Amino acid sequence: MFIESYRELPLLAWPREVIDAIVAFEQAFVIFRQRHARMVERVIGRRTGTGGSAGVDYLDKTALEYRIFREVWAVRTLLVPKADLPRLRDSEFYGFVAAT
């Protein structure tokens, strides 16, 4: 939440890039799951999957419900107005110099 709220601070640029990479990784994984489900649907149709699973229905469910970094996605949806953010103590440490 801190990194997202104070994302314009120069010192927080690299942690923000790490978070963006994590989100991109998860997005790629979701896309893989969706494509895998379509491939399975093409090959075996709507029959029972391996191991007795529900097949394509199960794969579709996993693409939508299972997230690895659920909290990271949740924080990205929160918006705190700048006026409501607490003032940083020792803001120079973060590379933030208030405009005069």
C-alpha cells in the first residue's frame, strides 16, 4: 500500500518495478491457464479430464479463481486521495523534496 500510494518517490521506483513484474507474471499465468483450457477443449471436448476431474470446466474455474498474488492485485485497486495521505517524516530520505 505504501509503495502504491507514494509511487512518485524516486526511491520507490525499483520496488514498483518488482511489483509490476509480479503482476505481469501472474497475468501470463492466467493467460496460460485460459489457453490450456481451450486446447483441452479442442482435444477432448467436454469429457471427464485426467484423474477424474471435471475437465474443461475445472480448468476454466482455475483460470478465474486461483491467484498466486491475490493481495498484490487487491492493493492495486485501492486509491487513496493525495490529500488523505499522511505526510512522510524525513521525506528527503525517500528522495522527495517538497516543491517550494
